[in-house]
Amino acid sequence: MAIWDKLKTELDRAGKAAQNALDEGKVRLEAFRTRQLADKAVQALGYAVYRAKQSGSELDAETSARLLATLTTHEAEAARLEQQLHDIGASRPDAPSAEASSAPPPPSSPPPPPSAADAPPAPEAPVI
């Protein structure tokens, strides 16, 4: 009977791992969709400001407040979902430690710009 108990234990563990993977996938998808909504809100805000500037006026306060509120809502939801993903990842027994998963720090200074010798030649004007 010990083999059946061991089999049941392993199947339960595999089932929990599969359920956790599904739950994490759902949260990742929801976070991705929320980030897309935030991007659309930023885009709508940018277009509204652009159109107002093109017409020679400023963006009215009501439209600005509405678009900023939408953006803030989506950003807050995305941050909540990303924190939930972080918590899910940290609670997994097979998750790497924070030190192992951290990326190396960025360089302290940006690389120098390419020299003129490295630049491609300027296109020639067509002869008429």
C-alpha cells in the first residue's frame, strides 16, 4: 500500500503545481491586458493634447481629468497585478532567490556616441 500512498502524494503535488501555473498564467495575462489599457489611455491623452495644440487651444480640464483618472486607474491595477505576480513567484519553492534573479546594474555612464567615421555616408541628392 505504500506505493499507492506515494503515488497519490506525487499526483497531488503535480496537481497543485499545475494549478499554480494556471493561476500565474491568468494573472500574467490580466497584467498584460491592463498594461495595454494603460498604454491606450496614455495614447488617448497624447492625442488629445496634440489635437488641442493643433487647434491653438489648451486641453480642457474635464477631458484632462477624465483621461488622467483612467490612466491612474490602469496604472494602479497594473502595479497591483505585478505585485501579485512577484508574490506568486516568491512563494514557489523552485523560485530562484532575489540575488540570483537580479540583473547586473546598468553602467554608470552612457557609451560614447559613434564618431563621424563610423556613421553611414549621407544620401546624395538626386540629379535632375
